[in-house]
Amino acid sequence: MSRSSQSVDNAEAQRTLNREWNRVLNDEEHDYLDDPKAAQKIHEVLNASQLTYKYILVTNVIAKAVNPDIHYRAMQAQWDHPGAYNARSLGHAVLVEWEKDHGERLGGSNEPFLNKPARYPSFSMENSYRSENAHARLYNLLERLEAKTESGEIDPEDILRHTLYEISQLSPNTIDYDPPASDLPYADLHQQVCQYIESSGGGERLASVTAGVMKAYYGHTDGGEWNIEAENANVPDEFSNAAGDVEVFSEDELVRAIEVKDKPAERSDIQHAITKARQNELSEYLFVVGQGWRNDDEHGAALDEINDTNVELILVEPADLLGLLKFVEDAGRRQFVEAVGEFLNEMRADEVNKEDWEDVVNSV
């Protein structure tokens, strides 16, 4: 690490980010930046397709507003420059977490500074890139911002305000779901959810509903520390370390895993579930049969597999799953409604699946 490297207090950066975001949302006028060219280039970067460039720009704009000694092109503390700092730390600890609560307008990346464009000491034209135009646009913008702030022509906080205004104009990638404040009868909710999961939605609908039921059930009926995780339905098994589509953790210990099948099931699906159970040392494993079986022969072969294994593999029909909502009262059912929306957002579900769930929320 360079001896002259700068630092950014993450807590101060978070306070600054929240304060300026609220100001931007409440201001009637948004003429923050007295540099039309820089303002236009910020707009272009944030509306382009290169996600990593967005995170580099916004992270360094935040950093400069908190510590003016930082250079806009700095990305790593070992850069041989007095304005060097660790952009990854700030980006992942502050910006990524903030974005999750504000619509994931930049793209919802969990670790943007692990991508190749951000893995250099500084943002330079000597770095490798895919699009010369996009790379040069950000490079020239960062250089312009640095020169203008160093000369005193522009205040770094005004650059932050304009950047946040441009972010506020981007469409959010998540939806806020507000559960009904009044009573939530089981019969009404059951009918709406059954209609919702009639469509597969690429596997996202039944998986999010399953995770939502688990969160409501464990959260309402047991006072322990439970964490429910739902895997993105489109992640291939070879790229996933999850024990199932839905996992239940008690104080970080995996206690239950659930495979969710939203298409007609086959014997091979049961074999796969048994393998997952053994790999994760689970004596019991749940398998949600969302659309029945491929045919009678496959159903019979699957039952034979279940009877022959030492894993207690439990078949769960959607009716069994939703029946758990009978036991969690209105408060638990409201938690379920909100949780399904959260899981849809977390798995970056298709927009139609999120919008249709919003319709469910608004209709119960």
C-alpha cells in the first residue's frame, strides 16, 4: 500500500450519501453542476450498458465529496499517486449496500470492483477494455472532474448531487411491496397465490413463494434466529453451492433444504435431490412438486427411489405448502406477502413476475 494513500470513512460516506440523496429528492430545482459537458457525460455513463463503469464513477464521486484529496481516477491504494485510495472497500461496503435499498438502479451488482475494468490501480487508457468509446468517455470525464475541482471551478459535493439526481432518473430494478395493514384472511390470500403460481415465470414464482412461506412459518412459530435464502431459479447447479432452491439456516447452520420443481417431475429429479441431501449431510429433504409428474411411470420410479434411500425425502404439494399459512395468523401472512416480494427482488426476477406479485399484494 502506498504510504501517501488516502482513506474514506465509510460511516461518513454513508451519511453523506443519504443526506444528499434526500436533498436531491426534495429539491425542486436540480441545477447543481455548472459544467454542461461534464453533466452530459455523467448522464451518458449512467445510462450506458457498461455496469462496472457506473460503479467506478459513482464510488469515486462519493469518495471525492467526503475526502477532496482523493483523485477521481483512483481505484487502488497502491497507485503511485497522492490521491490513491481503496475504491473497492468503499464501493462494496457503502454503495452496493445503499443501492440495494434504492431500487438497484445501477444494475444491482454485488461485487462490481471484482470485474476486470476495476482491477487496476487507477482508471487509465492503458488498461484493457472492450469498448474504446465507453472507456475513453469515462476516462475523459474523470480527468475533467479532477481538473475542475482542483482549480476550484466545481465543488465535489455538487458533482455528487448531480450524479445522484441522474441516478434518481433511472428506472428502479426492484419493487417495494407494502403488505396490507388490515386483516389478511387465509382464503383470500390462498386464492390469489394459487393463481399467481399457475404461471411458471421461469421457476421464479414458486421458488419465491416457497421461500416466503418458510420465512413466515419459521419467523412466526419459533423465536429462534432463522435465515431463509432463495437461489435464483436460473442459476445452473454446476455454478451453485446451494443445498437447494430454498435453504433454511438456524444461526448460520443449514437445517433444511428444499428443491422446488415447477415443471412435471421425473425420477431423475428425485435422484438429484437425494444426492444434494447427502452432499450436505441432511437426513431430511423437501421436494416441492409444483406441476405433478411427467407420467405415471416416472411417478412410480420416483417413489421407488424414495423408498430405497436412507434420506427421508418428503414430497410437498403446493396445497401442503400454502396450508402452513393457516397457522401464522394475519401478522405471519403479512410477513409472507412482503417476503415473497423481497425474494423476487433479491433473485432479480423477471419484471412480469414482480409486477404480478405487486398485483397480488394490492388485491388482498
